[in-house]
Amino acid sequence: MTANGQNRKDIKPGLEVDIVLKKDQRSGKLTRGVVKDILTNSATHPHGIKVRLQDGQVGRVKAVH
């Protein structure tokens, strides 16, 4: 099952995810990485839960692998 990244409970540190970086929001370009921190406090978010990847990049989750 692939989660869509809008539910905080589906995302945990160590998971591989695809995110959209702030600079890529217009193009929708995805960046794959491993979650280090979850930055969104609410249980859900319509544009995706915001996370920080292990390499330090920050973006909203579009898919969980």
C-alpha cells in the first residue's frame, strides 16, 4: 500500500518518501529521500505532510514507499 503523504500517521523517520521541495512546487518535480524529521504538527495536511530528509532538504510528502 502506498500512502499519499497527507496523513501524519503514515510517515515515520527512516521511511523512504518522495517530496516536493518549495522551489519545485510549480513544476511538481519529486525528490526521493529518507525521512529524518516530521515538521507538520497536524494529523493531516491537504498538500502533504512537511518533512526534513536525512540530507537536510525540506518538502511536502507526495508518496511513501
